[in-house]
Amino acid sequence: MSALTHLDRLEAESIHILRETVAEAARPVMLYSIGKDSAVMLHLARKAFYPAALPFPLLHVDTSWKFKDMYALRDKVGAEQGIDLIVHKNPEAEAKGINPFDHGPLHTDLWKTEGLRQALDMHGFDAAFGGARRDEEKSRAKERIFSFRTASHRWDPKRQRPELWSLYNVRKNPGESMRVFPLSNWTELDIWTYILREAIEIVPLYLAAPRQVVERDGLIIMVDDERFRLNEGERVETRSVRFRTLGCYPLSGAIESEADTIEQVVQEMLLATTSERQGRIIDRDAGEGSMEKKKQEGYF
Amino acid sequence: MALPNASKYQAGERDLIAADISAYLAKQTSKELLRFITCGSVDDGKSTLIGRLLFETRQIFDDQMAALEADSKRVGTQGANIDFALLVDGLTAEREQGITIDVAYRFFATAKRKFIVADTPGHEQYTRNMVTGASTADLALLLVDARKGVLEQTRRHSILCNLVGIRRMVLAVTKMDLVDFDREAFDAIVADYRAFAEQVGIAEWIAIPVSGLTGDHVAGRGEAMEWYEGPTLLEHLESVPIDSAADEAKPFRLPVQWVSRPDQHFRGFAGQVASGSITPGDEVRILPSGRMTKVARVVTMDGDLPQAVAGQSVTLTLAEEIDCSRGDVIAAAKDPPHAADQFEATIVWMADEAMTPGRGYWLKLGTQTVTATVAHPKHQLNVNTLEELAAKTLDLNGIGVAELTTDRPVVFETYRDAEGGPPNRVLGGFILIDKLTNATVAAGMLHFALRRAENVHWQALDVSRETHARLKGQKPAVLWFTGLSGAGKSTIANLVEKKLAAMGRHTFLLDGDNVRHGLNKDLGFTEADRIENIRRVGEVAKLMADAGLIVLTAFISPFRAEREMVRRMMGEGEFIEVFVDTPLDEAEKRDVKGLYAKARAGELPNFTGIDSPYEAPEKPELWIDTTKLSAEQAAEQIVSAIMDFERR
């Protein structure tokens, strides 16, 4: 009797989901956000289709406000043989100069939510892989692995399909689409232990290093480029920090840490006392049920 | 705010994390995975118990704890205490209603195992959610309020879990704190459940007295219930056998998901091993074609594997270039599954719109998608009592047994394992999909195939029945003449065959007399032998129709059921029943072979019409009244009907 571990089983399930989508969807795409979950998802996709190249492109919905380190890894991945990377920036947001300093929630709405819809419609993608996990947030605990979206990309809790066994219903009418979450059953600890086991490359921002930061509204924000606007009384200082989640740099809170290996990061995480999404400003926007509202609007 | 006792359970783990993270992480990679479902309602303390499990295994961070404390004060139902239920209720609307209305998945882990918990609501109107959550579970955690005992709901949940093939149950008797941790209260509930479990055939179950509020017997033992000597809930969850391990002992099956063709030299078949194991060099059969070959390699990105086992997603290459595509099943050559196109199944209806018998639905089973029609249910199941009720259709949350027919053979296994192992989820479970809305409308579990003949579908056929028919330039059909002895079946069938032959048709006449002298000479005239006689003739007629022939059969074939059986063997519209209607007194008067006289004299027992019944067809395709038509006229009428059939 072999002993498949929980990571083996999670891996096999994710690969099954990836293959099932490719077999049944007309135009699948993988949303590549450059974060650690995306890195794991991409790794699983390579495994799923090896020795063939990925049978779908990667899509990065860019906001032009990501960390420099993220762009560096993205461009490195995009340059690999067999990888077709599409970068989409919402032209309207670009023209209006939408930014996290002046526009608040509109920044996420226009660049991410609207940008994603545009890209999916423009290329006619009918199934988009996302790296969301059920353990991230309460409203995601009920998310399906194959999440059905109407032609206007809305998530309707009443029209989600029951998922039995490992049988997924990928059928849909023209215009309708699916978000597919191969990492649904992974936890943050699973992600980290898998990154270690498989030696998956991640953005160095996940590991602690001396970085230029300011403190704002109780969050430690990194000053990643010259566009950062200092408020009165704010002071740029160098602190040893790392990030638990990565997004637009002015919206991502760092935590002070000396953990500069993945092992130490996991150690800190396990002994830590705050949950993962705590460092993200967007979840706080609307208080109760905010993620659920975003999901209904088409945000991942 | 009364904070629950801090967890001691994970203290050892945390020490290791702090002292030697590498050693800890090494342990993390060797955990097992157990999936279970929780059944019960918020009233039974379900959410409290799950919340307690998450808390005890440190899945709750301080910020969540702080939010929980605030929420508990605001909307909690536990007074000054932490309301763990708030941790697990998800969507805003549900939280306002105070009930969970969907399946939520929770995760926690101990040093030995990672757990995936399907949390489903308990009310009857959420049967579909429970079945969904149960479909992947190794175990069911049934909650019973110590104050209320085993309720109808408990029985329903047990029946549903048993139906979906969960073999192991845990009866968690909750809120023991509210009955002063009383042993007698617990024992009474256990005795009650034991009687029920025996009745419905639940073999493996254990009862554990717990309190989600105080945490007793969830992770730690506590002092309040020293009379209980069994394992705590977590101890049990950590040690109970896992289904997926038992799947490895079954014969090898891999439903092909995707064919990998990166270049001309590589052709791999990707899929997740449903059961068994495979090693390069092993003989396999590709179904439904039945072709045999050997496995050449087990390909993964990490290098070729010496073996693949149940649960793994791999890519196989085969020793020979063989037709194999998505939907096919690669199986152990010596022990392959069967293929069939008619089944009996348990169906759980999951859509607001009721089932429409006769309508075509997509049926997805493994990686196969076919069109299926469902007959009127044989019965509907009362999930509270297991009572079988008559039903014309199935409504939302209705569970029934029905026959279904697919438009082509499906490679399958019976859902329930014959050896008592875990259910054959991959090749025995299916969903039905509405062709218009694409919604998943039902889940089903196959019992068995209705036509055993189809099970022997392994022999690969290079020349198909369509090819045979095309070569002969005709439409195959079976003209089934039925009627009393001496009705004129053989006479008319002979005339029909002559006419068809004159028109250039390829035909063959199977006659009661010629078959009984050879193929069926071992059969007599008892009811059982008559049924077998017709079955064999039906099989031969089917083979001949497969060969492209127009087959004429002339048999008394007195029983309606057997004629229907033969009808089902043939393709749609290919079975043409010809009722040669001659009244008994007329046939007896003619008595061409002198058989009626012998029968009347008692020399021929079981003679149709005399001491054995003849069940006349109710709706034959052709009705020949021999008191009004001559044999020649009858033959002409039949031939013209065949011409009509060919034009259709």
C-alpha cells in the first residue's frame, strides 16, 4: 500500500480540475496574479499537461501599481518557452490616471474588476482559472470549484451548481463563463509546504529584507517607486519587512519580520495571531460581507 | 466575555514549530487526508462543534477571534459566551436568517491528518446539499442533541449518508453539559440509535459524548465524563480508516481525461487513477472498444514513475498505437469494467423543475458524457423511513429508483462495492445536466445494467453494424411473429421472406422448429425453458440484425415480458412485432400438426392456450387477423409495412 500524503492528494485533485477544464472549455485562460498561489497554480498546470506546453495563455490584469519585484518575476515567466502571457491594462483607467492615492475603491473597481471583464470579453475566454482558496475568507468557504458566471460576469449564489464526487459540469451557454479554482481545498499552510517541497519560485517580497517603508493608518506600506506620495508627517524608514499577500504596492500592508527563508516564514505564520487577509486594505472597504459583494460584481 | 479554555491539544505542535521548523515541515508533508461531512442543524450545536474543532486545532487567528468576540456580543446566541457558530456561517443572507443554506468547506489539521469538512444544513429541504457534501466524504459526523435524542432528522441524515455510500458514522451526542454529563442520557441515545442502525444496515458507527461549549471529548478528555472510555472525537477522526487507501486494492481503472500530443512522437493519456494501481508492462484493456495493449510508461513532470496508484493524476503511454480518447477507460485487462446502455439507478433530484421522464438529459459519468432518458420512477424513497412510495416523477430533493437509457454504451461500475469496500464513486456516480439551461439537475448512483448481454462489450469490432447494413444496402430489422400454435406464423413468415428475397433483401427466417432441433434442443416447455428459448432466439436475432440482415422469427413467444425484453435489445424502431391473431378455437380446428389433440389428451403438458397462457400483444406494430386475411394477403400487408419502415 502506497502512502499518498495530503499534498499528493491535493495536487492530484488540482491537476484533475485543470485537465477537466481544458478538455471541456472552449477557451480557457489562467489568471496569473504573480502571487504565491498563482505560482503554485502555474506549477500544477505545468505538471498537468507535461510534456505538452500549457494549452492556455496566462492573463495578468495589470494595474500598473504592482511591486517592481512582481513585474520582474512576471516578465521572467512570460519569457519562458511555451508560455503565452497576455498583459491587460484597462485603457480607461490608464487614460484617467486612476491610482490608489486619489481614487480609493475606484482604483480596484476600474483596474481589476473592470479590467478583468474587459480582458475576458476581448479574448472570448469562457473559463478562467483563479488561485482563490476556500480557507481565505468566510464567504469563500461555499464557493464552488467551478463557479458559474452570467454573461455579465456576475456571480449569482442561486445559480451555482452542486458539485458531487469529482464530477464537474463545465457546460454553459454562449456568453456565460466559469471561474475555476483548482486550489479550492488548499490552505495557506498547504501552499507553503508545497512551495517548499516543489522548490517553486516566488516573488522575494514574501521573505523578509530591509525595505523602504512608511507607516500609514496602522499599516506598513512599502515605498516601491517615486510615484509614492508622502503625507505630512510621514517618514520613510528602512525596516526588515515581508508581505503575506501581494497586490498593488500602495495597498499592501507589510509585517515586520526577520524571516528570510520560507521555513521561517511558515514558522512565523504558524505562531502568528492574525489571519492572512488582514494586510489587505480592500477587504475593509465595505465592512461586513465586502468580499461577497465584490464577488457578485465580478472581482475574483 | 467568557473565553473558552485555551487549546492544550496543539501545544506539542507549537513547541516543535518554535524549536525546529524544518522537522515540523517534514512532518507536514507526510499527513493523510480525511474528508468528512457534518450532519445536524445549528440547534444541535453543529456550528459550535466545528468552531470548537477549528479552535482546538488552532485554525482561528487572533483577529478572527476578536471579530468573533465582537460578533458574539452583537448577534450571538450564546449570551456572554463565544458563539462559535458565527465562525462557520458564511453568506450574509444566511447569517441574517441564522441558518446555513449551502455546503461550506472547512479545513483543519492535526499532526497526523488534514481534514476537509463539508458542512451542510440539516433541514429536509436541503437534502441536495447534504448529498453533495456526502458524495466525497469518508465519514459522517452525525450530531444529536443530548436533550432531544435521536430525531427523525438524525435518521434521515443517516439514511442519506448510507445511500451515498458513506460506510462510517460518528454519532456525536452534543450539549452533554446541558444534561449534567449524564451517562444514562447518553446510553439511552446509543441504544436507540443501535436499533435504528441495525434496521437500515449501518455497520460501522461509534457514539461519542461531547460538549462543543466546554470542549469535553472534542480534543481533550475533560473530567466531567470519566465514565466514557472510548476515543475523543479528534482521536477517532485521526485513526479511522480512509476510503482512498482501500481504493488501491481494487482493479485498475483510469478514465481518460485528455490526450496529450505535444508532437508526433508522444501520445499520452492523462487522467486520475480511479482505483487500483498500474506498473509499466501491465496488460490493459481500453474500453469500450475492448482493445488490449500494455502500459509503456507512467509519465510525470518529476520523471517516470515505477507505479501509479488510486488517487494520482498521471499520464500513461501505451505500448501500441491504439485508438483511445477522452471518455474511454483504461482498465486492468483481466478484470475490466462493463459497458451498458440501460441501467437501474438511484436518482437524487436537485432542480426546482421536476424530472421529465423521457426527456433527454446530458449524463456525465467519469469523463464520459452521453444523452440519457429516465423512465418513470419505480418508486420514490421516503428518506425519513426508507418507505418506498409510488411516484410519477421526482421533485426537488426527491430520491427515487428509476431505469435510464443512454444513447451509447457507458463504461461503468455499480456504485456500491460488491465486496463492501468504498463505493465506486468515479465509475458508479453520475450527474444529469439540463440540455437547455446546462444546470446540474440530478445526481445518480448506478445499481446495475439491465441488459447483461451488453456487459460482454469487450470484443473489439472493426466492422460496425452500420457497415454491415450499408454493404447490404438495407435497414436491418427483426420481424417478430407471435401467436398461438397453428396460427399461421411460419406460413406467413415464409411467404414474407420469399417476397423480400425476390426484392433483393438479405433475410433469414428463424423458426420454432429449426431452432429447437439445434441451438435450443436442451430446452423443454416449462415456463423457465420457454423464457430461455425466447432469450436465445432474441440474441441470435440481434446478432443477425447486427450483421445487417432482416430477420424473421416465428415463435409462439407467449409471454409479453420476454417479447419486451427482445424489443429492448434491438435498436430504436428495429423490432417489429407481428401479431398473427387466430382465435384458439380456430387454431384448434385447423390443428395442422395434431398438437392440440395431443395436448387435450394430456400428452403435451404446458401447451399454450390449453394449460399454459398466451399473453396477446397490446400494441403490436402489425396486427394480422387470419380470420379476415388469407396468408398471401397478410404477407403483402407485412411487406408493404417493411417498405414503409425502410423509407423512415
